[in-house]
Amino acid sequence: MAFVKIIAVLMLAAVAMLVFWLLYGIIICPVKPGRGERLEAVLRVKGSAPCLENTLRGLMWLRGSGRVDMAIVVVDEGMDEDTRQTVELLCGEGSGVALISKKI
């Protein structure tokens, strides 16, 4: 009898974890491109952007986790030198982040 209770509790825990995992995926990335659509994250940066590295790393994590397939593009609209260096480091080989300089 105790064995049946243990199995029931384990099955209930497994179902609860599955539901949590599915809900977590929906909460983290509620946007999924449909058929014929392509998702792109375009960040237009001007001046100093002290939080840009965190933004880019978050987008890279979403893409790397397989939750969303998207291109990440940073458009330089006059960013300062420190911000540009940070973006260039994150645009390394295989990162999938593109830096475009907009002519002003």
C-alpha cells in the first residue's frame, strides 16, 4: 500500500514538473514566429548605452536556448567608443550578432 502511494506521489510530481516546464517556456518567450515569418531583434544605439551588454546577452541566451530563432542586429547610430567596443567583442565569431554602422 505504501508503495502505491509513493508511486502516485512521484507521478504527481513528474506531471507538476512537466506543467511548470511548459509554462516556464511560454513565460520566457511568448513570441514565436509563424510560417513565412522571421523574427529579428534590431537594437538602434546612440551615445552611451551602459545596459546594452545585458540586453545583448539576454537575446543571445534566448536564441541559444532554442526558445526562439532570431537574428540580432545592432545599428550604430552614433554610439560612443566604449559601447562600440563592447558590441564588437560580443559580435565575435559564431555569436550571431551583427553590427551595422549607419552613415550619419
